[in-house]
Amino acid sequence: MSTPAAEHAPGLASADGVAARARGLTKAYGSGETAVLALDSVDVDIARGRFTAVMGPSGSGKSTLMHCLAGLDSVSSGQVWLGDTEITGLKERELTRLRRDRIGFMFQSFNLIPTLNALENITLPMDIAGQRPDQKWLDQVIDTLGLRDRLRHRPSQLSGGQQQRVACARALASRPELIFADEPTGNLDSRAGLEVLGFLREAVDGLGQTVVMVTHDPGAAAHSDLVLFLGDGRLVDEMARPTAEAVLERMKRFDVIRRQHDDGAPAQGD
Amino acid sequence: MLKATLRSFLAHKGRLLLSALAVLLSVAFVAGSLIFSDTVSRTFDRLFASTAADVTVSPKKTLDESVPSGATATLSADLAERVARVDGVAAARAEVEVQNITVVDDRNESVSPTTGAPTLGTNWNPTERSPVELTSGHAPRGPTQALLDSETAERRNVRVGDALTVIAAPGSFKVEVVGIVTFTTTNPGAALLFLDTPTAQTKLLGDPEGATAITVDAAPGVSDETLKERVAATLGADRYDFRTAGEQAQSDVEQLGGFLDIIKWVMLGFAGIAVLVGVFLIVNTFSMLIAQRTRELGLLRALGADRRQVRRSVLTEALLLGLVGSTLGLAAGIGLAAGLIELMGVLGMNIKSTEMVIGWVTPVTAYVVGVGVTFVAAYLPARRAAAVSPMAALADAEVAGVGRPLKVRAIVGAVVGAAGAAALVGCVVASDTGSAASLLGLGVVLTLVAAVIAGPLLVRPVIRVLGGWFPALFGSIGRMSQRNALRNPRRTGATAAALMVGLALVGGMSVASASMTKSFDEQIDQTLGADFVLQNANFVPFPREVTKQVRETEGVGLVVRSQFAPIAVKLPDGDRIETTAVGYDPELDEVANITYAQGDSAAALAPGRLAMDRDFARDHGVRVGSAIPVEFQGGRKADLTVGALTDQESAEGFGMQGGIYFGLATLERYAPGAQDSALYVNGSPGTDPDDLRGSLEATLEAYPQVQVRDIADYKQLVHDQIAVLLYLVYALLGLAIIIAVLGVVNTLALSVVERTREIGLLRAIGLARRQLRRMIRLESVVIAVFGAVLGLALGLVWGLCTQQVLALEGMTALAIPWWTIIAVVIGSAVVGVVAALLPALRASRMNVLAAIAHE
């Protein structure tokens, strides 16, 4: 597994390339009669150099999809590729290295190690790998996110928005092939949330990164290039160049379907 | 509220497991030692009570022998006839029992117990009170027949018909084993040899008319007390010791008591260490549980529980833990006592485990200790829990208690530490041993308390240094483990304190013992001038026959004998001091280099003279020329003139206060019958030491109890004896370390639970399992080494001060066992690695997604 950074420098990534791909991706919890399908044969392509949002109501499987694409969770059947690497079937140790070297993560909360300062948190994946960060790139990321004067601060000394910016910087720092952001604005007020979304947008436009964001906030999804809608474990729709209103409209239709479906539909908490 | 407490207790039972184990260990040692000593003393009480005669008459004993002289006090066997005529006496018998014989088989190997228990030579005079019965063969008749006890016979494979040699004070003689006797009661561990009465008198005592005691049976209806009074009136109450059966049994028990007391105190020492170290573990567990439950406690408070209820809830949990731990500990203590009794059996002291005595004191003490310790340890955390504000329920889950200032600790620690340091300085400058020792004790306790209180304050500076090279060596993993150790200084401090206590003791003891060894070495080098020293490994005297044979050995030039005698001296300042004096042959200067402040060996050893230590003389107003009234065993008195004062590092203690010695002729005149304790041998001119050694060893072939030692061997003997003390300390250390390891495991395990989300995040962003394990391992190592460094630093200071105090007693050399100290530091790192095994495994097995979602 080579370092992806060398393979695609920013700006060179073609919009038509595929950063990640899933075919027949199925994830079931439990077994036999009581099995619950969180993902039901999902086929999806994540375009390189784009900002993709995954939306869906609670229990639609959107977080499970992200976890499976990121190699955090095992799949029941189907295949997942990251770039040209099939990650389904990889061993635990290889998956760990894959996450470390080729994927960046942002979570809703508790993103940072409290004992490390901002800079140490940002370079942590590379430190773990025993690699030296690319200083020029690192500077660029830090300046883009406006963290220059916060580098020596511990997480407890940073505001929620600043913490998410540090998490964003960490996700970007190793120039991963793919950045997964799981409800990155869920715990932030709207101003800080907008700021973080702006940075993710900038990471794609200015730095040429690929971002997949799971969210339930139509406003957040509106910052993406493409919204994928998930319902009951299936990919039900997608929307290019979304607006908040359009996404909200689309989401309302889930509620209608859900009401029609009664309570019989499989629902899996995420 | 009780329901909530019970739920909480059950919910956290896994986390309380190690605390329960600590309680269990403490209680087990307390209960075990109580049960064991109760059982043993009950057994021997019964044994001695059942075997003691109604009244025993024995030679007057005026002085206690702290160092064996080898002399056997006798009385006339004819007394039995006089006693028999006393009104109310049913029967009176002359008894012979000597303790200082050695019995060897035909291969010249001693059949005596290897445990140091005595071999008793006794006349065969069976009564219904005898502890043994003849189980094979017949009673001994005539000068060459003997009985042996079955346990010794079995152990040494001796059968009826075998020949044995008895080495007794009057001389060696051969006997044939004609019968085997078996204990009907508990065997206290001794080997028993029986001869007929005339043989015992002539060959064991060297006095055909002698006996060591007269045993008297009362006629029906006569009480022991009355009988004793009548017998005493007949024989003269001042001339002999008279004891009733009860008093005799009491005195026998007391003789054994010393040995049993040692076992009891050792066990209680273990219990003390277990309690002390266990407290830290319990405090830490409760502190962590409460820190983790801050929100829950806040919610309880918000819902209307008042502070008292919260505190009571935590204390109830502690009570439950204490009860469970004590109950299990009591059971474990019974097992421990059974094990000890078995062990005694291996050592030759057969006590039946079925006769185990569990007095009511044992369970009461067990529960008081177990519950008390838990309760006390949980009290501070409980108060802290009660102080949780209802707002904590709403606050974000960042663990409470981390950032609280350590100001109070700093102040208290500094005050106690300063007091302790002052006491230690005081003991170093003090010139009087007694006050120096008490200052030392005070200083040790205070500095230990200060170190425990201030430990958390030292966490930051010390671990910054200790773990300083972690980031350079292990990158961000090293950095995180170092900072994790720094994260909660209280917790790290308390965890390390458990290790610190044990290692401080070891550090201090090893410095003291190394200094002792070095001092003895120097002293031996300075004073011992003989080519060889011949003595028994336990300083037990040997028959004069040995001395005679040695003198006749080829190549032997000079033999200087030394004998011990218990004496009491009346000093000019009015003190009466009981001590042990040594008698030497006049050629002392040929085999020893003694420095005199005044006088010389000739003046010291001349008839009617004595020598003593200069400092002792000064303290008691003695000068050269003073006449000192000396009292010998058996009541003989003499005024001896001080002929010389010595100025050397005398090894006082061992019951040898004052360093008093005189000529052997003086000793033989006033306290005859002592045996030689040591022979200092020089070769005749031109004799090769190796040849001489060979000849001496050939001579001593028949006397396996006596060994030949040159100066190096002699030092080794002293080293070995000091080492026995050290082994005990190491055993204590072992226990302390086990509990300390439990503490580290406990802390790490709870920290891992606490940091679940963090671990999940690390795993998600690519930390390999191996790296995660290493991170936890490094944290564990740095905590353990922190404890070791603190403990050893404290121990070194204690050791230095101890040496300074002992220097007043002549132990002037200081030695610091650096290799031991380095080994302990490395060992503590290993302890850290071992302690991290399970917590690290558990952390690395966590499901990443579940960990991230962990609340």
C-alpha cells in the first residue's frame, strides 16, 4: 500500500475518477429470522475531487454506509473498493493501515485526543505511521483553517468550532484519498457549523480533496456537489448541485413514504 | 436509595474485583496468623499440660541464657528419695534430659533435625504422662542400648539394630538402637534419644549421681500447689526451682514461644503490608468509580438526594465490598493457616490440621480489619462524591476531579515532610542509640506519610523526566502514554504509592544490611587473626572432646578456646545488667587483634580480671581498677577487677552488652561445665594452610556439627545470617509488589474504560492494536518506575540514617547496594509491563465503532 499523496496531487484529480465504490453492499445485523438489513445491496460511486453528502432519515443506514466504505465495519456481502483496492476481505491490520494512510475522519464530537495539543492532534495519523508530514502542505492546511495561533492549545482550551477545525485539519493533513465526515456540524452552533462546512468546501475546491459527509441537516447538505439519499438501506435518489430547499423537499417525501409504510419497515439505529 | 446502591455495587462488581482481592489478602494474613498461632499454642498447651509432672524440682536458674553456654545444670539424684518421703508424694523420679547432644549415624551424618530444633537425650522412665510409647523393640538396658523416636528414625532411615554415635558433653559413645518410640501427642519437632537412667547419668551428664530434674507425682487428694509447698519446705525453697504442672507447662510454652512469636509477627507484618498497600488500591478504585459516575451522582442530587444520602450510598458500597472481601479473606486465612501447619509438619512439627482452633477473636478481627480498611479507604472518595453538585448532571462528561488543585496536599505534605526530615537529621546527629532509634522510627513514618501525601505533586516533575525520552523513542505513542500518566496526578500518585511503600522498605533494608555486612567484614578483617575458626553454624557449643582431638591434629600449632557464660554485673552507677561474657585462653593476641583504650590482653585475661568496652564503661562509671561484682549461673558471685578497656567496634546486641570478657580460667572457676563455642586455630610453623584444613576436616569427620572456616568462610557465615533477614524482607516485598501490581492493573483497567471513546477514535484514525497495547504498556511502566524511584529514594535516605544510627553501635561502614537498586528499577519496569498485559489486551479488543459511540 503506497502513500496516496504521491499518486494524486491536488488539482490533478479528475472529477470523473472514482475515489470509492461499492457493489451489492449489504449489511445485516443479527441472523436468520431476526436479521435486520441496514444496507440492502447498495451500489454507489464516490466521485474523486467532489463533495458528496449522504442523507436520509434516522435508521436509513447512512452511517452504516459510511462505516463500511471507511473500513470501520465489516460487510455482510458485496464489495467495496477504495481507489483500486478492494477493502472487503482485508484483514484487521490492513484495514487499520488503510484508515491511517488513505482515509481522513471527522466525527460529530470527541474528535481530538485530550492529552495532545492541536498540532500533535493534526499530525497524529502520520506520527502513528512514523511518517514525516509534508510541511508545505501542512502549512497550507493550517493557514486555510486559520489555526496558526492555536497550534499549542490543548482541546480543552479550544471552542467546539475550533476543535472541529482541528479535526478537519487532521483529516486533511495526510492528504488522504477520501475524507469521511460523520455529522461534523451536529454539535456546533450555526455560525461555527457554517465555518466548518466552508472549510470542507474549500478542501474540495481549493485543495482538491474528496469528501463524503453524512448529515441529516439539509442546510449542510446544500454545501455539497451531490447528495445521495438513503432510505431503508437502499440508495433511493441523488441530487446534483443541491439547495437547502430542494433537499428539504426531498426529505419530506421520506416522511410520507414512512407513514404509508406503517411501522413495518426495517429500521436500524445509527 | 439502598436499591440504587445495591444496583450500583452489582453493576460495578467487575471494577471492584481487584479491591476485593486486596481486602481478601489483608484479611487472609491477619486471620491466618491468628488461627495458626491459636492452633499451635493450644496444641502445645495441651501437650505440655498433659506431660508435665504434678511438681517438678529443677536446679536453681538465676540467669537467662541468651547465648548458649553448653553447660547443663544438675542436681543430685538422691533428692528423689528425700522427696518421696514427703507427705502427699505418690512417687518421685530423678530425670535426666540434656539438649546439647549430637547423634550421628554410621556414615558420620547427624540425625538431628535440620530445622535447628534440639536433639534431646533423656532417660527412659515411661509413665502414663510420657509423650511417647514404645512401638517396637524393647526398653534400653545397659550402657550401649538406646531408643530413637520414630519420626527421626524414618527421616534418617534408622532401624532397630543400627549403631549410632552419641556426641555428648562428657564424650562420645556408641549405642545400638534397640527400639523405636512413637509420639502419642504432637511432636514439637525435636529428635529424641532414650537411654536407661544410669547410662544417661554417666554418659550424658558425666555424673553417676546427677539428674536434671526431680519429677513428683501427687498422692490422690493432694493439690499441686500444696505438694509444691511441702516439697519446697523439705528441700529449701531457695536452693531449687519448684514448679507445679501448670507452671511447668507455662514455662515450656514460653521456651517455644520465641519461635512461635516470630512466625506470628512475620505473618502480622505481611498482613500490615497487605493492609497498607491495599488501602491505596481501594482509595483509587472508589475515586475512579466516583469520577466516572459524576453525572449519575449529579442526577441523583438533582432529583433530590441530599449529600448525606450520596455519601452513605458510597459508604454502603464500601461496606458491601468489605464484607465480601472479609468473608473470602477469612476463608483464605483458614487455608493459609492449614498450609502453614502443613509446612510445620514438613519441618518436623506435627500438628493435626483437624485440631485447628478458630477462636471468636479471629472472625471478629477479620471483619474489623476488612470492613474497617475498606470503610476508611472509601471515606474520602465518599465525601468527594457527596460534594458533587447537581449541576454535574448537566455538564459535559469531561471527567471530574482532574483539575482540582493540590494546594492542601502541598502544604500538608511539606509540613509533614519537614517534620520527618527534621527527625531524620535528629537521628543522624544524636549520640545516644535509644533516642536516635526512636527519632529514626518517627522520621521513617513521617517521611513515608509525606511521600504518600505529596506523591501526586511529584508526578508531574518526575514523570516529565522519566518519560521524557518516550516521545523521542516511541513518537506520538510515547507522548500519549507519558501524558496519560500525567493526566490525573492523584491517580498516578496513589497507584505508584502502593509500589513506593514496598520498595522504600526494601531500599532501606538493603542499604542497612549491606552496611552491616561490610561493617562485619571490616571488623573480621581487623580483629580476626586466626588461620581457622572452628564452630557450630548456629554458635551452639560442642564437647571438649572435639577440642582435644583438634589439639592432637597434625599441623595444629595454637588453639585458643572461647566459651560463653551468662552473667549479671552490678555496676558502680547502680545498674544491674544481665549479659553474656566470653572466656578466652590467654594466647588471645595470637588469634585476634584487639585494640585497647587502656591495658592489654594480659591484664584483661589475668585471674580475677575482666575487660569491657570503653563506651560501656564510661556510661556506667567504670574505670580500670574498678571492682565489679559479677554473678554467675547457679548463683556464684565474685568481685572481678577491670583490667583493660577495649576500643573497637564491638558487635553489641545479640545479648552481649558491654563486650565483657575474661580469662577462661576465671570462667571455669565460677561457672564450670560450659562447652567450647569456638576454637581459633593457628598452624604450627611451616604448615601449609590447605594441608592444615585437610587435617582439621579429617578430625572433624566424626563431629558433623562443627565446621572449619577460614576468614573468607567466616565472613560468608556472617553474610548468610544477615541474608536470612533479607529473605524475609524480600518476601514482604513480594507480597507488596503483588498487591501493587493489582493496583496498577486496577488503575489501568479503569482508565481504559474511562478512555473508551478516545481509544475508539485512535483506532478509527489508524492506531494499530499493537501500538495501542504499547501505549498502555508504556503508561504502566512509567507509573511503576515512578513508584520505584520514589520508593528507592526514600529507602536510600532511610538506609543512610539507619546506618548512622547503627554506627553508634559500631556499624561504621556504609555500603549502598547499587546493583540491587538498579535491579529493582529494572524489575519495576517489568512489573509495569506485566501489570499492563490484561488492560492492554482488553483495550485492543474493543470494537472500534462501539467504542466511538460509548457514552
